[in-house]
Amino acid sequence: MAFYHPILFRLDAERAHGLTIAALGAWGKAGMPLAPSAPRLATTVAGITFPNPLGLAAGVDKDGHAIAGFFGLGFGSVEIGTLTPLPQPGNPKPRIFRLPEDRAVINRLGFNNGGLDAALSRACSPAKAGAQTRSPPSRGNKVLGINVGANKDATDRTADYVHGIARAAPHADYVTINISSPNTPGLRDLQHGAALRDLLAACTAAKGDTPIFLKVAPDLDPADIDDIARAALDNRIDALIVNNTTISRPGLRSANAKETGGLSGAPLAPLGRQRLTDFRKATGAAIPLISVGGVDSGAEAYARLRAGASLVQLYTALVYEGPGLPARMLRELDALLKRDGFACVADAVGVDA
């Protein structure tokens, strides 16, 4: 797959992304997995058995067109979305910018998606498509997360989240509340105070027995972190995804560095590690943490596990490393666990915290 990077980088970033999703969607239907998981990599988080701790972050396959294809690359979990109750076009183009010198991406997509119902028709089997109650997954041991958000023009954003969770929960292994995107005006305000507590209370009441995760921003001060941690504990959130993209610009060199939007990729790694540490401390390790931001190798994934993450997710590294990355990371991670005498992923979680 050495041709993957040069050809796609000749195209506009959003067009290249669309072609990649289409190709993986077609390839996934052929059912030719690249990377079966080693038994040592299996782990259980929030009552869900993951074949390995490596997940595809939300935002890659927003509308669920290539779920099987991404599982075929080796991911133990795939999170689709962010999905809103109604379809919406997102922000004006261009809205995705590569920063190759920094191995980063800036996006200001704005929750562009075809709507929750359309994606759910692809995310579940025909037998489950009309289901309103929890039923066993039909994906073998693969874990599907559905990430939900609010429409930009919603008059009641909490109602949008409750609707999304109620509709998605019967078809997902877990549902993620995304209140951390910087590209929908005012959305991050839901991370604070009474707004956050009211939202989480309403969402947990709607989830049934499906685990619910909360995705937070990296751009938080210590008081925000403590408040989010307490609200998550009080409302029995099953896991925290730490973090989304950042609005900070840490020492970037690329021509597109001044574009507005959320920054992801290698420059986010130091902040991603710090927020993992911060939330581990703030929660007292009472909630599983999923670390995102600058995860681009088996060694980095292993370091995040040792620092307290139960799982990791990636996105931007795929842009620069191509579809062989997940399989390579899993081999590296398995070798590191074996080297250090860990029988399973869970044994390594938090040993350096």
C-alpha cells in the first residue's frame, strides 16, 4: 500500500477522505481482515469485551459507510458519528486542512452528517433496524460505538442528545455524548456547571442498559476537569473519552497552521497525555478513560495504557500512515505487553500512574 499516501495527498483533503471511506466500505463487504487480534490484547471496559484496546475515533466514518472495512483493518472498536437527529451539511468548504510538516490536521466540519436514522440503517442488521430495545450485537466480538450530537440550529440541545441516545442505544455497544467539538457554536458550553449536570442526568435516564461514554475537550482548566469528573461520577457515566480536537496551536510549522477549527494529530500528543493524567487523578481511577490525541504507534498506545487509559483511539495518524497502521500497532502492542510480562491489557493499565 505504498501508493496510498502520495495519490491521496494530490487530492483535496475532504475528497480524499470520501474516496477512502468508499474504498473501505467496498473492501469491508469482501470480508478480508488484515489483523486478527492476539488473545493477550482482549480487555473488558464498562462491561463490554473488546478484542483489543485500539479504537477508531468518531469523525472518520461519520455516517457508518465503512464499519466492516475499519474492523477489517484490525480495530477492536469503531465509533461512528457524530450523528445528529436531523441531517445537516456542516460548515462551508474548504473545511479540512492537512499540516504535513506537523503530521496534523485542522478541521472545522461542523457535524456534517446524513442524520441519525440513515446511519442506523447501516450500523445494524436488518433484524435490528426497527428495534426499540437492547438486543445482542450482530458483529461477532467487534465493538460498535455511536457518537451523538445536537443539530446546530436546535432550540433544545439536551432534547437532541436524549433523542440520539434513545434511538442509538438499541443498536450500539456503547453511545458517546459529544459535547466537545469546537466547530458547533456554543456546544462546549455544555461541559460546564448546571448545563452539564442536567444534560448527563437526562441522557443517563434515556440510555436503558447500554453503556454511555462522555467525550470531553482538551482545552480545560483544572476547575473544569474537576467539575466534569464529579458530574460524570455522580451520573454514573461508564467511561470518559479524553479528548477531542484542540483550539490551541502548539508550535506548528505548516502553511495551514492559522486555519480555524480543531487541531488533531501529533502536536496534540503532549496535551493528550496531560489530560489523561489529569482525569485519572480527578476521577480517582473510578471511571475508565479512553485516550485520544496523537496516538500513532504501538509504543504510544502502550504508554497511554500504562498512564491509566483502558483503551485508546486514533484518527489523524491514519492520514499519514495509511491503512496498515492498526495491524502494525497491534503487533507492537502485543510484543510490548509480552516483553514486560503482562498477561493481558488490563494488567498494564495505570501501572505508571
